[in-house]
Amino acid sequence: MRHRTRIGIPLALALALATTGCSAPAGDRTPEGGPAARSAALGSCGRELSFERPPQRAVALDQASTETLLELGLQDRMAGTANLKTKIPAQYQDAYAKVPVIAPKIATAEQLRAAAPDFVVAGSTDLYTKDRAGTREELAALGVPTFVSAVDCPQQNEAGGSPFELLFSDYEQLGKVFGSEERAGRLAREQRAAVAKAGENAAGATARGGRQPTVVYLYSVFNGMPYVAGRTGLPSEMSRIVGAKNVFDDVAEDWPEVSWEEVARRDPDFIVIGDLSERGRPGDSAAEKRGALAGDPLVSRLAAVRENRIIEVPGIELDPSVRSVHALGLLAAGMKDLGHAG
């Protein structure tokens, strides 16, 4: 399979170049209908990318990247999508229906080759490996630029900033590549305003006794064990924005496996449950996670469980995506409902 993949990619590249090279001038237009930029250059997670013209056959390797491109109105410039984890939201369904699904799970190099891309977008570098879509170096050697969300490599982002600011920089960079700066800029402004609104909680956020409220984010329960948000995941930044503290901030992982005993020992003021019902794995639904909390002999005694101090949010929105500001808003609203913010 790997040998066939390496042999086949140049054929796809030739198809991609033929497709983009023969496009009529009408193809060089933004989703808003105005003239597109003829060239663009940017850095993406340690690689310099340059474009003589906006991409016409972009492929998104994960759901977060797909939804970002759809939010920017770029469905007609997409030759493929992959790795759908949950249902596409209603606001994107019509646009998503226009995009070929090249792989229901993680795309291989062979599947990517068949889509003949002229640009590949991903939320993380781990999708670019030899046994997945191919390395960024391999694709660059074939003339196919590869983009990775700045959230995945903050140390390589010139602008720096919080995870949300890195997300917003993704929108602006992609808008530059596709000649859709106006729409990308509007999206970034709207989401910055949403973050600022959620941040209004911070000054008045309190727990009993006047201290900073603490929270555990329960993302998954697998084989009976809890997976929670650690320091490097987006929820720690969400907590900071709304004035709470993630009690597993001392664990340098996105979603570490911990023990129920450790959750009980840290005794959070409230719990955020990520509902992953649509993913469909055992322990994914909010109801199953509530059952796990109530069924554990130690955790069930916590005040947060006994008093139902639980906030439910869509689980996929706890990972960086165009939808994450929605979960942030639910967190801020839930804290108010629980009496942790004015």
C-alpha cells in the first residue's frame, strides 16, 4: 500500500496542476464575488508557503479544518474532506454536501492522491505522516502546500497569543490564501467579541468562600476510566477567560487519563461534561458520563455531583475549532447559572 501510494501521488499532482492551470478567469474570484489575490505567502507551523493564485482544489484532513473552510464560504474550492467525528452542524450541511468525502476516517496518502489537491489543510501535524496523508516534506516536494493550525504549534507562530488568538490567525491566514480576507476578518472580529463577552465573567467569578472556582472537564470515559482536560488543551484557556481554574492544569497533556480517585481528591466546584453522543463510542454520551460520576463510590460524594453542579457542552467544541467560542459561551452562562459569576 505504501509503495503504491508514493508512486501514485505525482499523477494526482499533475491532475491538480492541470485543473488549476486551465481554470477560467471566473475561478479567480473570492466567495464574496470580488477579484482574488493573485499571490500570497505565509508561514505555517515552521514551513513557508507561497501561492501564485488562490487554491481551487483544497482538501481538509479533519472536521475542524473542514468547518473553518465552510465558514469562510470556500466549499466550491474544496476537492475533499475527511475524518468526520460528529454530525456537521445545520448551518454547514448544505455547503458540506457539495464537498467529496475522500475518507470517513483519517485519510491515507492514496486517498489524498485521488482527490488531486492543490492545497491541504489540517488542524494538527500528526495527520501528516507516512502512514497517513504523507509527510509535509513529501507533499512540498510534489508542489502541494500544507497548512497546519497555529494552535498546534504556538511556539512557531510569529504573532504568538492565546489559543483563541491563534485560531483567529488561522482564519486570517486562510482568508489571505484564498483571497477571502473580508469574510475571514469579519469572522475573527465576531469571535474576538464573543471571547471578550465570555471574559466579562472573570472579574466576578467566585466559589464559596470567595476563592477562584475550580472545574474538571470530563471529555470521555473509556474502559471505565475518565479522560479529562489537562494544561495544554483548550479548556484551560477557556477556564482562564471565565475566571475559573482547571484542577488538572498540572498535567502537561491535552486529554490525560486519570483515576476517579484523583478526580475526587481534587474536589472541583463544578464539572463540565463534553457530550460526544454523535461519536458513538461507549462512554461518550453525557448521560453515560453522568452515570459514571454517580456510580463511583468516591466521586458520587462530591458536592459538584450531589448538587448537580454540572455544565454540558458539545464535546467536539472543547478542541480548537471554529465552534469553540460556542462552548466558551455555554461555560460562561453555566457558571452564572451555578452562582459562580455575577
